[in-house]
Amino acid sequence: MGEIFLKAFESLWQVLVAGIILGAGLPALFALGIKALGSGRTLAADGASYTTPTTGAGRAGSTVLFGVCAAAVLFGIVVIVFGSQLFGK
């Protein structure tokens, strides 16, 4: 009986970690990419202008972050389409 609970708990934490990474991690990376893309730009509204602080990441950092997000999405599509061939039935 205890062995069943251990297996269930092991499966539960694996699903939890995957959910945190994919559910909050990828959107957070995308948001950081958007923020890096906008660093050092001048915004103007109502006659006032504001220059966002330069973070150093800029376009190269946002490209890397967007690439990671795109790779994760493509990997998910491959798993959905070819999952049974990759992992067996």
C-alpha cells in the first residue's frame, strides 16, 4: 500500500515541476524577451518623453529568449505528432 503512495507522489512532483516550467517558465522567458527588446528606447506620450534604461541584453538577448520559446513550442508539436513513434505505444 505504501509503495503505491510513493509512486503516486513521485508522479505528482514530476507533473508539478513540468507544469511550473511550461506553465510559468516559458511565458516568463517570453516576457523577458519583450522587455529586453524594448530596452534603451525612447517613449513619447502627451508631450513628455522617457528613455527606458539599457539592460545590456537588447536585441541579442531577446533573440535568444524568443528562440528558446520557439524551440519549446516546436518540441511540443513534435511530441504531439510523433509521440507514439518516439516513446512507443
